[in-house]
Amino acid sequence: MSTNFNLNNLIRANVRKMKPYSSARDEFSGTAQVYLDANENPFDTGLNRYPDPHQKELKKVIAKLKKVKPENIFLGNGSDEPIDLLFRAFCEPGADHAVFIAPSYGMYEVAANINNVTYTQVPLTSEFQLDTDAILLAAKRKNGALISTKLIFLCSPNNPSGNLLDKASVKHLLDSFDGLVVIDEAYIDFAEDKGWLPELAEYPNLVVLQTLSKAWGLASIRLGMAFGSAELVAVLDKIKPPYNINELTQQAAMKALQHADKVQAQISELLEERSKLADGLRPLPFVIRVFPSKANFLLVKTTDARKVYDYCLERGIILRDRSKVPGCEGCVRVTVGTPEENLKLLEVLRKLK
Ligand SMILES: *Cc1c(COP(=O)(O)O)cnc(C)c1O
């Protein structure tokens, strides 16, 4: 654990001082016969009442599933919301700094830019692993001058490379950095790895992001999860929009989480499909390398990414061209689809000369 870590010192002064909005459902949270406190329409539509601003029932279910306490869970409108709130809570616009790895998920940059927070992107190694010295240096200095870095964003399995980040390297960052280390685990359900949630109690500077958008098959309901110390969760709670998780989302999430076995079966099938798809892609003449993946997609290095992308597009199959991303020259990213979809893709690609 980093010895100089102090969450309170990281919080922006205005956030530390402010009083959060107190909703009608904050000021009364029991059950009653008559609710005349929130200016709702009293006629029952099933959706006429404001949702639980603290998502108590949903957090109980997630806590059990993830083996953490409810007070260690923050729920957001997708992972994108906690990503944005971390900047808003901790990074003073125009002053504080963040460090990202490259290549990685594009939303960290967007959130930093929206919040006017400067950042440094530290390239991963050729095998997409962490250069911890370069990351720690980037957190300390920019163009020689000392800077105040509040957040380091990691992603494991990383998008778009698909690999898990080396455990010892991540531990080194957690031990050495006095700010928050955010590990985005959007794809952890595909990784056959326990990820970083079991280490939460050990590292007060650790934030883990997960989502229902990928393995759970619920991208459209927008439910992201941030796990951290109770103190950290309280900071995000303080600045979130009061009713950020709508009732339909809470209901759909509750229902899906009761059927974890069904999702597990889909994950097993997708892992098998991932391996078949990689085997099918590897011998194609224009494929240079299929990178090893612990996620539900494959990063594929080709001789001409644009040609592969356009050829598939013309035949109704949409890939993600990542060839303009530094470190991904020549690469397309392919999501693992249903068995039929994957066969169709291979059939199309075998005709590409
Ligand atoms: C898809 C993805 C997410 C998910 O974002 P949501 O807002 O929860 O849908 C988060 N992080 C990474 C790296 C992703 O690829």
C-alpha cells in the first residue's frame, strides 16, 4: 500500500466543501401509505415514482455476487459516468493531471478533455504490458516540471489489445502512486481471472470499474459499477445526479443478476468461439498476427486494415478499424459473435485476395 495516500487530500476543495442535493427520497426513506413529498403524479403507471437514489436492493445483490460490501459499490449510468465523476471529484480543471496507457479505451481521454484535465499517454510495451517506470515518471513530471497527478487509468483485459495486465506491475503502481489507480475491468468476466476486486481492502487507492454492458448482455440499460473504499464511494455519491440509475435499469439488472448461470453458459460458449475464430483467422494470407485475448474480441494485425474493413463492410459485416491507434498499426478489432456470425465472417474473409 502506498504510504502517503490520503483520500481527503485528493478531493477537489470545492467538492470537499459542498453540500450534496438532498432529494425527497433522501429526507424520507422508509415506507409510507401516502407520498406527497416529491411532486410525482399519484396515478400508478408502474413508473410514476422516483427510483431509489441509493439502489439499495440492487447493491445488495451485486455485493453478494462480487463478494464486497454494499458500501464499496457505486453504480453509474454506464461505466462512463463513474469515469467522468472521478475526474470531477478529484481533478482540479486546468491544474491536475491524469496518466493513461496507450493503446486503451478512448473514453478516459474524452472525460479528461471535458473536464479540462491534462494527461499523458504512456505507451504499452510491444506485448501490451505496463512500463511502470515510464508511468510513474509521467505521473510526476511533464516537460521537466513537477505536476500533480490524481488518477492513473489502467484497463485489464485491455481494450483494444485484449490482454490482462501483469499483476506484479499493477501492484507496483498501487504501492508507489499516491493518487488513485483505476482499473477498468469491463471484460473481466471473459478472463478466467479473479481480477482486482479481492485486493480492494488491501489498497485504499484502488478503484475497479465493471459493467453489465459486455458479458451480462445489457449494454442498452446502461449500468456501470465502480468499486472502491467506502470513503471513495461516498465522494462519488456526493456529486452524482440524485436519480442517476432509473427504475427500468434497476429492475432489468435485478432480473439479470438472478440468472448468473445463464450468462456463465454464454461466456463459456463465447470463449470457445473466440478460440475457433482465432484459429480461422490465423492462416489467412493477409493476417500477420492474432493477438492473444482474454476478452470477447480479437485484435488482428493485417497487411491492410482498411482493405479488410471495407471488404467486410461491403458484405454487411462491421469490424472496428483500429489501425490509426498508436501501437495498433494494421489492426482491426473483431468482436466474437454467435457461431453463425463467426462462420459468416470467416467465409467472407477467405474470399479476400
Ligand atoms: C465497453 C467498455 C466499457 C463499458 O462502458 P459502459 O459505459 O459501461 O457501457 C468500459 N470500459 C471499456 C474499456 C470498454 O471497452
